[in-house]
Amino acid sequence: MSYIDMNNAKPGDEVYVIYRNPHVPSVANVKAAEIVQHPKDPNALALFLNETFHVIEDDDALFSTSEAAQQAYDDHFFNSYDE
């Protein structure tokens, strides 16, 4: 899969994430997001997703294409149950 290497990420990069709806945790979608300068830490980056800044965590999976994110989504939510 084509994960984003955060060492090479820069503000303005478009990424794709699997985003869980905070109001309905059983709902998840592939969403486009933008890497931006963290609004409170000039030495850090953040995600701008759904008109909100999100801290990028070590376990976040950021994908370079929507297809890669969709494949990860399908693998996680569908293929893991086929076993």
C-alpha cells in the first residue's frame, strides 16, 4: 500500500484516511484530507479534515491515493471477516 512517509510530508500535501464518524463509531469512510502546519505548534504538522484540525498520531495510516485507502478499508472491514 502507498502509505505517506511523514518524514517527507509537507503542508499542502493531499492524503487519504479512513475516518470513523465520531457520532456513529460503526460508520467509517475514506476521506481526503490536507496536511497543514499545526495551528499551535510551528514545528509540527496536522491534518485538516472536515473543516477541523487533527493531530497526526503515530498509528494513523495516511495514504497517497484514494485507491490505496479504499483497498485498506476493504481489507480491514470486509476481507478480515472472510476467514
